[in-house]
Amino acid sequence: MSLLLKKTKELEAEIDTYLDLVVNGALTFREGIKYYLRWERELFEERRRMLDETESKADALRRIIEMKLYLETLIPESRGDVLGLIENSDKVLNRLSETLSNFSVEQPDIPEEVRGYFMDLGSATASSVESMVEAVRVYFRECEKVRDCINRVMFYEKETDKLGDKIKRAVYGMPIELARKNHIRSFIHYIEVIADRAEDVCDRLAIASIKRNL
């Protein structure tokens, strides 16, 4: 991380660890969705608890990073951008955790016919978050390569939209209760929003990388 190299190795390591937690959150989310759709509820609940723990660890580490950036006056020329990236990445992780919690509490009844698509939707969303984290890492190391990583996030975000639309069209064409259809739609939205938030991080990242290259 050339941007932080002259300031402190400790902060560099903490930001790397924080980003590792976000990636772990995305991986756990992907597994959680898979286990829910397979009716393996014990494994699902285990992943939900794991994601809650990951979120708590990330929140604690985020506060430490923010405090150091403010109180120790580190990287003043880019401090605002780094804080914004960390805070918005945290919102993505929070969304991952909230979504699995919503599955646990509300227990949507997903029809067998669309479970494969639903699994693909969860996987595409997790991939958007993983690509977002890679884009943030590249911002610190090789800023000129940020655009390629951002393009991957945009690709997965569009995939979630396509899959979400495909599931909704299939579900609303089924002879099931309207309330059940609407319930499923709300969970499609929960998952799509995660990818949207990852895209928001990359919008900030694109601006930050332009500023660094001026």
C-alpha cells in the first residue's frame, strides 16, 4: 500500500484485516443462502451467526482505523476518501448480515422452481462484494488498475438485476398466493441492494482514484 507506506505499517495491516473481514462476510453470505435454499437450517443458522460475528469484529476494527486517521493525522491528503471507502464498505457488510437475519426471522418460502436462480442471485451478489474489496485494495497498491476492478463490480451488479427480474417474472407467473409472491420479491430486493451498495462504494472509489492521479 504505497499510499500508507510512509505513515504506518500498523494502519496498513489493520485496513487489510478489515477488508479481509468484508470478503469473509461475502463468502459466509453465499454459503448461508445456499444452505437456506437446501433446507439445511442448522448450517444456515451457523453461517448467520458467523456473519454477525464478522460484522461485529469489522465494526470494532473500523472504529480503530477511523480514530487513528483522525487523531494521528494520518494521510491528511487522502484521509476523507479513505474514511468514506471504509464507512461505505461497512454498510455493505451490514447489509449482508441484515439480509441473512431477515431470512432467519421471516423464513420466505422459495418455490423449488426458482431456487437455482435464487442461489445464483446470492452468488452474484457475493461476487460483487468480493470484487468491490479487490477494487479498494488496488486503490492503495496500483491505483491505475482500479477501473478494471470497478468494471467487474458493475458486471455482477447487472447480473443481480437480471437474475432478480427473471425470478420475479417466474414467481408472479406461478399459481401461488399474492402475499407469498410479494414476500419473495422483498427478499430479491434485499439481495439486490447489497450489490447496489457495492456499486456505490466503487462510485466513490472512481472519484478517489481520479483525485490521486491529478
